[in-house]
Amino acid sequence: MHKITHNWSEQFAFGALSSHFPADIPALQELVRQTPKLRVAGARHSFNDIVDTPGAILSLRGLERRIRIDAAARTVTVDGGTTYAELCPVLDAAGWALFNLPSIPDFTIVGAVSTATHGSGDGNRNLASSVAALDIVTATGDIVQLRRGEPDFDGAVVSLGALGVVVSLTLDLVPRFDIRQSVYHKLPFDDVVGNFDAVMGSAYSLSLFTHWNGDLVDQAWLKQREGETAPPTLFGGQPAPGESSPVWGKDPAGTTAQQGVAGTWYDRLPHARIGAIPAIGYEYQAEYFVARADAPAAMRAIKAIEAALHPALVVSEIRTIKGDEFWLSTNHGADSVGFHFSLVRDWAVVRPALLALEAALAPFKPRPHWGKLYVLPPSAVMPLYPRLEAFRALAARHDPAGKFRNTYLDRFIFGA
């Protein structure tokens, strides 16, 4: 297989000396034992140096796909290289589903889980909350299994790759279900902010898309389960006359079907269809999380600096996520709202926009997505995680010599 040289958007070149694609777990264990420095790459859908290493980059995509459903336990166990796109059709055919999905299904599940990646929905926690157990190859090459309820489990699920190589995940299942997706255009900004709880609670999963330009929120994407009825209008927003893209004027061919047409869960909960994501990203991305209660004030703060965003902004998405107890989760301890920004491929333009954005959100103590772009210093990020010291101790037990550490983790986790 080819060498892993760049992240997905190709704006960051990895400094690794070698790339490895082990075909089985024993080969992977031996590689870990023999390698002084190692990081794991999933779909490489990161935008900073979280995967970078001066040693070796490891991909689990060379492993044989393993999808084992336990109907009695209502779980599925998958290998560490499996993507949501590979897993979901198998589950659906067997009558099962996951409770939620990321906006793009072509991510590796381990990569999404390890960075606290999420979908949307007032009652939906991030994707890591599906994990019931995980197997990790630690620095010695040994396999450690952790299960929900054990003392270290909440520290290990969202681990940023700092504990070792996650070679297996066991995920909770729910019975398969259908989703209807309806899109509304041009919601008055003040109506959305003034009724934020009602807007975001109007569907199983809901995303707002906007360009922070004027007095309108461009679009609301409602994803409703069976039995829920799409309203004729949504807080002043009108039903879209046809299929929409999250970006005004862009061809919607790669998006999941809308117009209230029912479809299986895995072809509606994401915004992108399986296989629609390009091999190379045309954009940069940033995302910040603040407490759900601060959402209206945070939206007004962002709107106040919209002119500073416009040179860099492609589109912005707003989603809500239920809180969890994972130590390094961006949703740790409280329900959150996530402000996502797709940005042009020009760091000279993006950096001042992020500085303005972070200043506007500073009163709300924003947590940046671990795998996306931000300029907040470690001193602003580390205090936001009350279990950080416990995580450092956990990492020291699994990886005492720092085999899986890199400059990113040293800056934002270990304070080195």
C-alpha cells in the first residue's frame, strides 16, 4: 500500500519516516513492540498535527474486516479499520442500526470515537457513547480490554490515540429505523435565537447551516423518525423547493435525499451519501463547543463578528449534542452546542478569522474539536478538562515511555 504522507485536505504533511499496513493483529503487535514512536491514522480527516509523528504511521485498513453481531447482547464488534460506510449496510440488512452517525459516513469508527466526533440531536450523545468495550494494543504489544463500567473506561474511549492502538470496538445497537429529511430555507436569525430550544428540539437530529451574513439563518435540516410530521413552516423558514446542498449554489448530488422522502437511517442521518466524499478535501475545518445554555448568546457573539469571518468562510453548521462523562470529550459534563466552520484553503485568510472567532467565543470557554484547526493556546484548552490529570496517569500506565505521544499531545494534553 502507498505511504501515508498528508492529511485529508493535504494542507498538513506528516513527518513520519515510514507507513505500515499490518494484515493481522500479531503483525500489528510486533510492529508496536519494535517501533519507538508510533501514531495511528484513520481516514486522515484531521486538520492539524494530531496524527503526526517523527516515527511510524500505522493504518488499520489492511486488517481483515470483522463485523460480528451479537443479537442477544444488542451489540456489534468491529475491527479497528472499519468505516461507518462499511458497517452500516451490514447492520441494516440484519435489522439493526446505530443511534446516530457523523455527517460523513466514510470515517473510520475508531477515529471518530477517539476524537469525540458527533452527530446531532438534543437526546443524542457523541458517537463514543455507543462504545461498550474496546481492545487496545498497548506500548508493550499486549492487548488490554476495557468494558463500560470499569474504572478506566471513561478515560480510554476518547483517548486521541494516546493509550495505544484500538484494534477492536464493541458498539451498542438499536433496531433499524427510517428517517425523513426535510430542509427549510431562510429562517429569521432572531426567531432562531429566541426559540433556540424549540428549533433544535423539533427533530431527532437537526442541523442549522448559515453563512453568518445578514438577518437570516440559511437552512435547517430536520431528520425525523417515523411518526414525526414535518411542519409546514419552521420558525419563519419555508420548505426548500427541491434538493439542497449545505452550501448555497453547490450541486446537491452528493447529499442524502430530502423532501421528506423516507429512507434507511444510514442514508439520512449523515449529510453526505456513502462514497460521496472526495478523496482530497477542498476545505479547512474548525469547530468549537460551548455549553448548550450559552447557545443564544454565543450565536449573537458570532454574528457580531460576521464581517471578520467572510473572507474565510465556506459555510457554518450548528448542532446540539447531549453531554457525556468521557474524560477528554468535548461534551464532557454538560449538554453542548457545536459551531462548525468549513473554510477556504488559505491559512493566511483563515488564521485571522479564527482569532476573531475565538475572541468572540472566549466568554463561553469554547472547547475546540481535537482534530480540527484552532489557534487557542494550551493554557486556554487544558483547564477545560477537569479529568485531565487522571487521563495523564492513565496514559502513563499504558504507555510509560511515550511511544504514542507526539508534539500535539505534548502541547495540549501532557503540558510538555
